[in-house]
Amino acid sequence: MSLESSLPLLGRRDLDQPLAWRDGVPVSARQFLADVARAAPQLLPGGPVVNLCVDRYAFAVGLAAALVRGEASLLPPDARPDTLARLHETGDPAFAIADDPAIATPGLPLVRIDPAPGAAPEGAEAGVPAIPAFPRAMHAVSLLTSGSTGAPQPHAKRWDTLVGDVAAAVGRLETLLGRPSLAGLNLVATVPVQHSYGLESTVLLAMLGGAAFDSGRPFFPADVAKALASVPEPRALVTTPFHLKTLLLSGIELPRVELILSATAPLSPQLAARAEQALDGKLIEIYGSTESGQVATRRPTESEVWETFGEIRVEAGTDAAGAERFVFSGDFIPEPTPMADVLELLDDRRFRLFGRANDLIHVAGRRSSLGYLNHHLNSIPGVDDGAFWLPDEVADGVVRPIAFVVAPTLTPTAVIAALRERLEAVFVPRRVVQVASFPREGTGKLTARALREFALSQLAGDGTAVQVTREVPVDHPVFAGHFPGQPLVPGALLLSQVLEAARGVPALSARLGERPTLAAAKFLAPVRPGSLLTIDLVPETGASRGLRFEVRCGEVVAASGRWAAATGSS
């Protein structure tokens, strides 16, 4: 294999310097190569590898071992059973690798990846170890995103795309930090490594860019501070706006950080300034997507303008439906890639970001974006977290936005008053709902689907209908011996799915009480294993405290009925 047709696993670096840190103990690049060489023969043959490792170092060893074996790694957003079950929709994986013994992978063989701390590299006395290299066009990873439907959407990445992505980021970061290289920079991250941003800005930034990464994934502020203190300076914190705001609100004293990387949502200049002051470092935002990789940066305390990496260019175009799209191309991007955002182009390398195209809303003839509204909501002192939601219902001919907030020290009236100072009157919500927390993903993202289900569940006490989706596992034990060859979902299982869905909504669970009664049920169509159920839960109004339900498979109503509240329930 010639050097022109392949690219190495590691970038230029001193192999005896740390590539990773595990509980404050350095792991050299030489040790990493030895661990990869030991792990590769343990992998099973025959197809893509699902990498579920939680420890970032174990993940890196598994990723590299799969490359050595010539296999791509599938990176799901989480290890929930329903997520793993849907992997078969993307092409059957051969097996999974994991470091957590509690992770279950039913129907999928599991290989444990557990690099022994401090194990001596085999053959270390032989001198410089061989660094594996891989074909440029090799399929290296498939990043899986849930999308709006919950079905995994795979985004395949070639090895040269990942190498080029990191190379462009390294050049930009070296310039911004005034450093000749990233050697010695120690990365601590709050984001999962299976996410594109977490992969590119931690494990790959170390392997290919010369930095080193902490193997953990601290979440709570005290754990983040502890992780930062466990690695020597210079340090970098790889995080998201949600995690960063939580960290700053905690008031915990934080070690000095030379660089703060943030992605997944735009930061306000105020939060960026607070972060730079608290951590004494430069905050750099990264813009990109799973499809394109990271393509641009900005420093929000200095400018609202983003600048693309390397030779990447952006231009305005239209999609098949005639809608405006902004397309990025060049450098490491294999093909022109449209973004789901609305931009203002200053030239072909610089732009302002207005928000996601599907984020735009119209109220009383005025246009804004949910991202813009959320920015102002979260800038209110005392609001720890907040999100606007646009319901389906129309009142007085106008859709009225509702604001949900985590704001223990504020009243809804105070939040509305603060928003009146920041927003046009038509976007000021008539209603603010206090909540304890939001169902955010590991990256801090709050998806549109999760927000809708959450909002409806919070409003259910007012008689608002709730819609929940459930998938019937194909290997559910109820099918054993049940109509052999033509298995059907028993009615009792459908009813239990309805009750379980209601139990997941606090307002509905309180309405029904501990022992609700099935008042009526009709089974109208057969349901097969693997079906995706849509369950509509409608609280009854008036004196009744019951709950009507309808279960659908696609457009077909499979069952309907009513649960009555337990005697004495309120």
C-alpha cells in the first residue's frame, strides 16, 4: 500500500507522550498502538461493528481495532434496546463492542473491550512500532442520527474525510491559540464520543491532531471540575451551550482552561463572555452537521460572523421544491452538502447564522425563529433552561407560543415581563409553564419531537391530548408459541402499552391513580410484531377523570377504549 493511497491512524507525534488520560494516569500513543494490536484479533469477522464503549479510551481502541480489521464502526446515539433493535434498518451489524458489563445487546453478539491499565506494550524493546495506515476511500464510520421519526439515519464517513476534517480544524485552532501545534493540549469533554462533534473534537483531534483526551465523560459540574483538575495544563473543555450554562450557574470554582470548544447550538455573546472570564480561556464555536462534518468557526466575544475552514466554500441554491438552501463544498467535503439552516452570506467563506430552516415560525404575520426566541428566553437572569413551543391549536385566529422554563426563583409573570423587554409583542407568550427539567439528549440537544411530547405531557392536566409512539419488539416473549408462523400482538399487551404510555406522563398518571379500571376496549385490526404504535391519550373533561385512547398502526386504528380513574383518585 503506497503512502499516496493510504493515511495513517495517528498524526505526527511523540509516541511516548500522552494520547489519553484515564483517571489522571497518562496513556502514551505507544501504549495505545499496543492495545489496538491486542484488541484487533478479538473482534469477530463479517461486518460492521457497533461501538457502544462509554470510556473514551476504550472507544478509541475499539474504533482503531475495527479499522485494522477492515471494518466500519456504527455509532448509535445511545445504547437503549429500541435504538439497537432499529440498527437492522440500516443494514445488519455483525456484533457490538462495549466496556460496560451492564449493557445488553439482545440478538447481537458482544465483545468486551477493556484495555488493561498500565499493561506493557508487547515488543516495546523492538523500537518504533508500526503505525497502521488505511485506504483513503475506506468506509471508517457510520454516524447514526435519530431524525424526526426516531428511525436511525446512517451517515457514512470515509477515512480521508475524517482525516481532512481534523486537519482543517487543527490548522484553525493553532492559529486562534497562537500555538505551533496542539501537542500537549489535554481535552476534557462533556459530549458523547458517538456524536459527530464528540468524535471529531476529542478522540480524532488527539489521534490525528496531536492532542490528548480524558477518557471520561463528566456531566455534573463537580465532575467536570474534577476531570479538568486531573489533567495538566494546557487544557481544553469540549462542551455544548447547555452544559456550559449549567457549569457556570453552579458557582463551582473551575481550573484554568486555555480553550473552550462549543457546538450543537449558537452561544449568546453574554454566555461566551462569562465562560471566558470564568475559565480564563478563548471560547471558539464550531459550526457543522453530521453530514458535512465541522466546517466553520467563530469567536462570539469578537464577532457574530462565521468563517469556513480551509478551502471550504458556501453558496446559496435551491432544493427540488424551490426552497433556498445553503450548500458547503470543497476541501475534505466529498460532495456539495446543503445545511438545514438559514444564513446571510457575506462572501463565499463568511456568513451569519439565523437559525434552522424548519425553526422559522410565523405569528400574526410576523416572522422569527424558535432559536432566536430561545436565545432571549435563556438570557433572562434566573432562567436556568428554557424553550419555546408552538402548539397546533389556534386561538382567535393566531397560534400562540408557549414558553417552558426551569426557573425556580422566578414567577411566570416575571418571565413574561422580561420577555416583553426583549421581543416583539406577538412573540411574547401568554403562558409560561414551570418545569423541573427538559428531556435533552447527551449532547444537550432538545429535539423537536422530544419537546412536542414533553410539552403535551406537561399540558395534559388541562385536557390536552398526548401522542406517544411505541414499538412492539419482534422478540417479545409473548410471541413464544402464540399463533406459530402468524404471530399477533395479544390485546392484553396492547392495553399494557397504553397504560405504560400513560404512566410516562406525570399529569396522566396522577389523573388515573395507582389502580385504574379498564372501562371499555375494542380491538379493530391485527397488530404484528415489530409494528410501530401511535397511541393517542385524551383526558376526559368535566366531572369524569377518565382517559380515552386510540392505538394506530400507520393510518389503521387497531384498538380504542377508555381507562377510568381509580376510586378516590384526584
